[in-house]
Amino acid sequence: MSLPTDIRKTREGSFGWMLQRLARRVEARLADRLQALDLNILQFAIMMTVLERPAQTQAAIGQGFDVPAYAISRALDGLEARGLVERRMAAASRRSFEVHVTAAGQALAPQLRAIVQEVNAGVTQSLTAAETDHLLELMARLLADTE
Amino acid sequence: MSLPTDIRKTREGSFGWMLQRLARRVEARLADRLQALDLNILQFAIMMTVLERPAQTQAAIGQGFDVPAYAISRALDGLEARGLVERRMAAASRRSFEVHVTAAGQALAPQLRAIVQEVNAGVTQSLTAAETDHLLELMARLLADTE
DNA sequence: TATTGTTATACTCTATAACTATA
DNA sequence: TATAGTTATAGAGTATAACAATA
């Protein structure tokens, strides 16, 4: 059973609002933790996606999280200068690069994963495991269904 | 009963990620709708909070959603120039202003509320009312409990 | 001495489009 | 002619701190 319409309307009205506030909070914590590693959030996102699936082209990475090509390009410049990733010529096409994680990048991976765990656990700590699972499921459906 | 630990860990790992993606999506839609009214998101947020509770000082508005004073100041410049709000000298202190919505601002309110409804409904359309309620409740608890 | 609000300034992020080289 | 990636440039957004007025 749902709440009365007018109350639901009011609460619905705050959905985007709550989402923004939660997202800002998570982002601030993440950025704070990444600062110690001298990584920004985009570089972190790229590291995570390339660790998960190596040899992606820059275009594929950009499409993975709606970031324009030029931003990927610059973020990679930083990561490559620090020796965490490297661009290799793609086998399929000489105008593409495959992005690979270096040994130094692999060495950093455990710290990156630990940060993910800690930030997520910190934000969801007041929910039970079952509640967190449900929340994740609902969010996953929203992401999958809407566009 | 919860999922096996390793799977939960992996899914937990994506909580912040899903949150970011959802928030970005909502923000993009909102910004898109607000463009027609020539309002940015901060100006919109200020309008909504002042409509809900008039006569707030700028400091109070800023604390309401973690926006620094200078940003409130500039956003109000724009809103005031367009005649949507006005700064009145506060009764309590001559160094504060109370922010009030003008008649023109009130006239805009229904459109603003309609945008909120539509954006939220659009994003949550794939959930039942009960599921949306639950999602809102879980998010509200996260916001309330964490800090 | 602390607070409210404004402003100047610099810095970062983002967006646009021009550019090279491939296909 | 279209694509992958880079780069230059401009614009928006954000942060820092200095400032005036008031408490």
C-alpha cells in the first residue's frame, strides 16, 4: 500500500534532491581519499574500468561513462606520465590505442579497491545488508530501465 | 538472507558508481528543462527553498545545501535582476538580508514544481509506487544517518 | 573580534571546434 | 567522407581570500 497521493507527490519531489545530496557526499569522500594518491575522480574511474577490462580503446572508455574523448585523452596523459597505464597501438586499427595497466598500476589496484569498499561501506553503514542489497537492486533497475 | 560475501562486495563496490550515474542523469534532465526558463540548477534550488520557506537569510540558504556564500550571492544577483526574488533588510540584523519571492517568482512556481514532478517521475517510472517509496525511505535514512 | 554579505582573483572543469592521421 | 585521438581556446563553474559593514 502506498502513501496518500499528496504526500507521495511531496516525497517524490525530493527524490532527485536526495540523490544529488547523496551523490555529492560520496563524491566528496572519494575525492578526499583519492587526493592522497594524487588522482582525480576521472583518473580513478579510468583506472577501475581498465583494471576490470584491459585493452579498451579510449573511445570505449569514454562511452562507458559518458565522458568526452578530449577528457579521456587528458586524464590518460596524467596517468601515463605517472606510469600507471600505457597506450599501445591497437591491433585492429592504427588510429586507435589500447589502454593497458602497467605493473605500477597493478600495484596500486588493491588501494583503489580498498577505497571503493571503504567509501561505499561508510555511506551505507546505517542499512542492513539486506536493505543495501535492495537499494542496489532498485538503483540498478532505474539505471537499466531508463534509457 | 544476504548474498555471498564476495558477490555482495562486488555489488557494494558499484553503489557509489550507480549513485553517480543516476545523479548525473537526473541533473542533466533537470538542467535541460531549466534551460527553457533560463535558470541554472543553483538558481532553481534557491527558488525552491525560498518558495518553501520565505525570508531565509543567504547564509541559511547556503547551509541548506552546502553552497558557499559567494555562490548564493551571485545566483541571487541573477534572480533579482530577473525580478524573481528580492533581498529585504532583515529585521533582526542590519547586516543580513531576507530573501523573498516576488509576484513574478510566485507566478513561475507552478512551472518549477511541474518540472520537479516530471523529472522525478521520469526517472522512477520503472518502479512501482511501493518500490519508489521504499527507495526514498532508504535514501532518506542514508542522508539522515551519515553525518 | 566574529559574522554577513560582496567582490576580485585565480584556478579548475567543461565545451567547441579545429587539427592530424588513419580508415 | 567518417572515425580516433589530440590540442587550442573560450567559457562556465568553483575556490581563496580580501574587503566593507555590522554585531
